[in-house]
Amino acid sequence: MNEIIAAPLTRMRKEQHLGLMTQTDHLLMSETLAKLGVEAQYPAFSNALAVEKAAISIEVGNINTAKMEDKDFEREDLITGFNHLIENKLRHFNPAIRETAEIVKRVIDKYGNPRYKTNADETVSIRSMTAELLNADNLPRLTALSDECVEWVNQIQTVNEEYNALYELRNAETNGTHVTTSLEAREVMDPCYNAIVKRINALALVNGEANYNSFINQLNGFIEDYKTTINMQQAARKKQTTPAE
């Protein structure tokens, strides 16, 4: 069965996300809403897309936005690396190390995946998580695992506060006026996009693929291109942050 593949929405930079949504909109218009059977789903999608475009146009005009985005990716990469470090400790031959790693992992898991939170909530969550990991109970556990574990948590904490400083600076520059951020817009946009994807995949299954193949194949091509670009960007960031031997 030909169907629309999953898009890496949470991993996309703002311009990539807006690009995919805009391309989806153009495809919907060229293939026609009636043919695709998404007349009911399109108004919400279109309205959400307009809000996202407006949010990004405001952010692009602020010099701190790009810096914030870089810091956000950096802190998420650090958390991913730290998680891998703890997962390796869970496989240690020493039972005492495995038990200590399990306690640390429970602390990490309590705060959830930061990629699925707003940036403001992510900042608070990471601040709370690192504070708990470095408290009087858990610091000896991190140290028992390795000095590297302590260094990772300290670095996560530092980058998180650097992100928060940029966030506060940008708010000050907008006189404290709350405007819809691109991330907030995406939280509305993604369910609208997913509703259209789910609808078209379901109709293609029930009615046959003839009316939908062109849309599905073109959208999948866009999604694959973004996945390739994101993987290349992630590899480049890892290369930049990996110490030279």
C-alpha cells in the first residue's frame, strides 16, 4: 500500500517545518481538496499555517532567535548524549554500577522527553532535572558512575541557562509583549497536518490509490529530502562537538 510516510516534525528547524507545511499546502491546492477528500480538514490547516508564517516572520527579524535555536539544538543533543552514556552504564558488568545507573535513569525519565515540550517548559524541566541530578543524594551516584557523567550534567545545565538568557533578552527586546512563537504555532499546526495525512492514507486504503498516488509520492519525496538534510545536520553537529583525539 502506498501511503504518506512519517515526517520528522519534532526534529525540524523552523524554516524546514514551515517549508514542509507550505509544500503540503501547494500540493493540496494543485491536486484539489475535493479529489483528496480533505475539504473538512483544510480550513484548520490553512489557518494554522498562516499563524506559523506570521510567527516566523517576527522571529526572523530578531537577532537572538537564531542563537536561541542553536542553543536549543545543543541542549537537546547533550541530553541525548547523556542518555546514551547512562544506557551504557546500565549494561556494565558491575551490578553496583548497573543499580546506580538505574536510579539515575529514573530521575531522567521523570522529566520526560524535552523534544515534546514547549521551549519555555523545556527550560524549566531541564533546570529541575539537572538540579536533582546534582543534589546531595544524586551527585555521589553520578560520581560513582564516572566523572564524565558529572561533566555532562554540568554542561547541560550551562547550555540550558545560556538558552534562557537569550530567551529573556529577546522578550525584553519585544517589551515583554507575548507574541505567538513558531514553536507554539507548530503545536497547533502539527495536529492539523497529521489529520490530513491520516485522512488521505485512510481514503487511499478504502478507495484505492489512484486519486492519491500523485500527492502521496510528491509529499513523500519532500519528506525524504528533509530527513536526509536533518541527518546530515545532526552528523555535522556531532562532529563539531566531538573532541579531537
